[in-house]
Amino acid sequence: MAVINRIAGFAEDMAGWRRHLHMHPELCLECHETAAFVVARLREFGVDEIHEGIATSGVVGVIRGQGDGPVTGLRADMDALPMEEATGAIWASTVPGRMHACGHDGHTAMLLGAARYLCETRNFAGSVVLIFQPAEETIGGGRIMVEEGIMDRFGVEEVFALHTDPFGDLGEFRTCPGPIMASVDDFELTLIGKGGHAAYPQECVDPIPCALAIGQALQTVVSRNTDPLGSLVVALSQINGGTAKNIIPERVEMAGTVRSLDPKVRDMAERRISEIIAGQAASYGVRAELNYMRTYPPTVNHAAQTRFAVDVAREVSGKVVDDLPPEMGAEDFSYMLEARPGAFLFLGQGKGPSVHHPAFDFNDAAAPYGASFFARVIETRHGRGR
């Protein structure tokens, strides 16, 4: 139960890579400087194949071991968030309005560390496919990379990923089989009535009472249409309408998000939300324009691969939780787990500010644990080369 000595030996290098990336955050698919940094390191390490420009700025590297054997994918996300940093670190973001507030700089550094070790040792059969992915925070770069064929193109059989965890102890791995994170659906609704002077409501069709009724009725999707033991979030997070106290507006705009762990619950929620909006709009005499958008599916770990990952994690750390309750956040690694068997784990970095908080910063002390996990996944699953 220990971090790999060689990886511990270059922990300062991983910290340097991570802090460089932290200072130069990029958004969505436009992670070109980050990708160039990754490619430069992979070339230094001697990675056998490097493929650029997947999903605009994604990178795939291939390390060949000794002889024929399995092909395993290891994934790290690279993109940052559009927010101001408040860490006060000397390596804080140099780009106004952008920061690595979700640890993707650390994920990238950990996978680079594993790549360096695996290139040096080659103590495995088969091949490792290193997946450096943009746009996890926005439009689903994982989906785009899968749609562009990386699983078939590189022969990936199983795939694994880590995410830093500011709620777990340093070096603690936490995961579970089955659903570990939720799906994400978003909706945008416009209610259109007839505006006019608030002193003459009889001459108007007021969309505000309809908006209020919809807001209340949507909560019955959770409280009355979902099994109490199930998991569903229906959050109405935006209502915008009106410009003055004495004007009835013509329209009200609303938006929200829906999170679930079960595809059947997801289908039910979409259906009931649509029915509630249509019914309330009809009863208030307004026109409803609903745009319901399905995005990330649930992140569902495969049972056998999760058991394997837990065993590997125990080799690296004495702190492993294998029955983590699912959470309602989301992750676009879900698309890769739909395409191939695999597992997603959280890696504790010590308790501190949450991800997506302006004071969040990846703890570089966690990187040797993550890099060692990735390396041991390969050496354990692939065995020794011949």
C-alpha cells in the first residue's frame, strides 16, 4: 500500500506542470496551449504515438508495452472555468475571468506523471491509450471524442478516470459500482402573453401568474411522481420578466436543470415537465415555448472494472471507500463509460474549498497517488510483457 517510488521521486515535476497549467487556463474546446504543453511532455517521455486535434484540441497518446496484450484507456480533462480566482497562490491564473477551479490541471498532471513512468518502465504488455480531453465543463468533449471514434480507432477495451475530491482525506479513493453521478438535462421556457398597463389587467394576458404556478407544480415531479427511494432533482434556477411596477410584461423567461440517476426516471421527468408546462399554459391562456435539452447521461461504473479499480487503489493507498453514495453532479466521462467498460473514482486531496469555488486549488500532494493509480491499473491489468 504505497505510492510508486519512482513517481514520488518526480512529484515536484508534476507540481511544476500542474502550476504552469493553472496559470494558463483555457475554456471549452479551445485548450490549444494546454494541448501543446501536453504534447511537448509526451514527446519528452517518448510516447510512441501522439494524435492531436481530436475534438478540436484533444490529444491522444499511445504507449506500447512489451508484446501483445490488452489496450486500456486513461482519461484526464483539461479545461478550466469562466470565473475569477481568489486563491492568492503565486501560481494563480494569469488570465482574467478564468481559473482551474475543478482540478483539471491536476488531472492532466497526474496522467502526465503516469505516462512518464510507463514510458520509462514499459513493464506491461499491450498498449496504453492516454486521453487528454477538452470541454468537460461545457459541451461534453468526452462525447465528441467518442463520436470522433477514439475507442475504435485506438482499440480501447476498458477506460478509467480520476477526479480530485476536496471532501476526502489526502490519498483516499472513493467510488461505487453502478451510478456514481447523475445525468444532466436543461430546460429553457418562454411564456408569452399580452402585455399592457397593470391598472387594466383585463386587457392583458399576464404570464407571471402562469410562471408562478409552473414553478410550484414542477416540484410535484419529485414529490409526487418519483419513488421516494429514487433520486431526482428538478431545479428552477432562473425567472426573468417585467421591467416596471406598473407594466404587465408580454413574456416571462424561465430556465432550470434536471438531474437523475435512472434512465426511466429521466424519461418520466421530461414527460411530466412538458405536460405540466403545457397544462398550466393552457389554463392561463398563454403560449409556452419549451426547449428541453438532454446533455450528459448518468456516469455509471461497470461492476467488474470497479472491483478491479478498488483493488488497485488499495495497493496505492490504505484509504479506500467502495460504497460511495451517488451524487447529483455530472461528468462527461459518462460517454466513455457508455462506449466501453470502466470506472470513475474520486481521489481525496484533503478537505478544503469545494470545486467550482474561487478559492479552490488542486493539492499537489495528491498527484503521486493519482499517477500511481493510473500506472498500477496498467501494470496489474496488462501483466508483464514478454
